[in-house]
Amino acid sequence: MATAKEALEAYLTEDAALKVRLNTALDNVAADEKKILKALEDINNSGSTWLPEDQAKLDGAIAGLRGTTERVEALASTIEDAPAPPPVV
């Protein structure tokens, strides 16, 4: 059986690793969001005539949003809840 110190160290190690994974995933989501917003801004600034290029940008924005959503869902399904801190003895 682990000592309280060992249990706490294991908890803190796992907590730190999960936070790194979470921060990386959130950074990727933010980058994807910027790309999507840029595509929508380009469409908005393209003028009053709807061109095939505009439709392609819109399709790309939707695909980007779909991909981001799927990656976040996949990430959420792989991250286990952090264990409860060990009881104080």
C-alpha cells in the first residue's frame, strides 16, 4: 500500500499530464476557430455576387467546424476524470 506522500505524488503527476493534454487540445481548437472565422470573414467581404469560390470557403468552414467538433468529442472521451485526492491521514 502506498504512503500518503506517494499517493499524492501519483495524483499530482497524473493531474499535470492531463492538464498538458487539455491545454494542447484547447490550443488546437482555438487555432481551428481562427481559421473558420477567417474563412467566414473572407466570404462576407467578397461582395454581393455569390461565387463558387465563396461556396467552397463556406463548405471549408463547415468542414473545419465539423472536424474541430469531432476532435474535441474524441478528446473528451479519452480523458478520464482525475482521481479524487487521497484522504488526509
